[in-house]
Amino acid sequence: MKKLATCIAVGLLALGAQSMMAQTNTNSVTAPGTHTPGHHRPVDILKLVGLTPADVKDLTPAERRAKIVQAANTVVAELQAKKTDGTLTPEGQERLTRLEKFLAHANHPKAAAPSKD
């Protein structure tokens, strides 16, 4: 009886160790909902400028880009006015910083659509 209990215990330990090994994650992809700081998804930028994906859905890439940049310029102007008045919140300051970085990137010559020669 003691030998049977020992065999069962060893068997359960062996199965437990295998299942624990199977549960370890060897995938190096980041967890859902996380992303590298400074790299914003298009939906994040749309939220920052007050647009929804439906607002830019049926536009060409150039029209979409122009609409997003125009909305970003409007929001930046509003936030800078609040900053001048001294009524800008810390969240507003973070939003202003992110939008200014986005606009700097969007206005960079390499960010424009490549021309076909």
C-alpha cells in the first residue's frame, strides 16, 4: 500500500511539473493593452484630437492625414490658450505635449506620402 501511494505521488508530481512547464509563456510579445511609450496607435491620436474612427473611415489616406492634422492644430491652439491663461491641467499639459510631438512628426518631410516620379 505504501508503494502504491509513493507511485501515485510521484506520478502526480511528474504531471504537475509538466503542466507548470506548459503554462510558462515564452512569447516575447507585450501583453494586450500595453505599448511602447512614445509610440501611439492611430486610435490614440484620434482620441487626442477628438475624432473617432468613423470620422476618417471613408477618406483617402491624404484626406485622413489632413483632417487629423487640422484637428490636432485646433486642439493644440486651444490647449496653448489655456496654458497662457494658466488654466491648463496636468492632463491637458500631457495632451499638449503628445500632440505637439505628433504634429512635429506629421510635418516632417519624411512623414509626407512619397511622391511618384
